[in-house]
Amino acid sequence: MGLRKWLFAASYDRLTGPAEKWLAPYRQRTAGQTRGHTLEIAAGTGANLPFYPEEVSITIVEPNPHMARRLEHKARALGREVTVLPHAGESLPFPDATFDSVVTTLVLCSVQDLKASLRVVRRVIKPVGGFFFYKHVAAQGGWTLRFQNWIGPFWKFFWRWLSPAPRYRVGHSRSQIQPR
């Protein structure tokens, strides 16, 4: 499993890099809107780091140690101080109502237990806090959907082979975190 985690971390930025110009507006609307003490769950190699406001205090949980090392290197290069902890989103070691903001981007499809992860988000976020996330979904048509259909089998093979977390067949639905 160690080799797979290393390969996944080593290749992640190269594979996702071409999409970053399209993802930047979404990163700005998630990480860029945070305030106060912020938690990012499964930050990968740190693609959201440039988008956080300067005054935000960032705590990151990243279960892949190879991703975490790349993230810490990126944070140093950006001059950002971050706390990185080796935890998964399903169980976090923080007291209730710790964070003003919680961020997840392109990760909710890969957590082992989505409902448990969302319960934890609800627990650790302050009652007036913000939960900022975005997910990838199928395009509604055109060349983007054709490209997604073409690359899907290759990406699925790559993701399942390299990623250590079990993957489940999921559909897309609308979810809400109910106020306390």
C-alpha cells in the first residue's frame, strides 16, 4: 500500500494540473471564502493553498503521508503556515465547534463513509460556521461529456489502482447539513 500511496502523490499534480485553470474559480469560491480558523479535509498536495485569505488560520487533515509532504512543501513555498495532521475525514480529533470554516474539494467521492464524514463536519464546525465544498459531476452534454465518457475508464483504473481508499459506486444527490 505504501508504494501506491507514493505513486498517487507523485503523479497527482501532473494528472490534475491541466484542469487547474478550470478549477481555479471553484477553489476561489470555496477556500477563498473561508474565515477564521479553517479546516480542510483531505487537501491532497495543497491545490487550495493559494486561494485562502491571508488572515485565515489553516488546519489540514491528510491521510496520505506522501501527499502531506508535498502539501507542506507547497505551503512553505507560498509562505503559508499550516498545521497538517494525518487523519481521515470520518473521524477527527477536534472538539465540537472548533472551526469557523470547513473545506472539502473533489474529495467527498473518495471518503470511506460519506455520512460519517458529513456528521464530523457538522460536529467540528461552529454553529455560525461555513462549509465550503465542490464536487465533480457529469457534464450535461457536448464535448465535455464526451471527454468524461472517454477518459472515465482510464481514470477509474488509475484511481482504483493507486488510491488506498476503497471506492464505491455512487450516484449524485443533493445533501444539506441541517442547522443545530
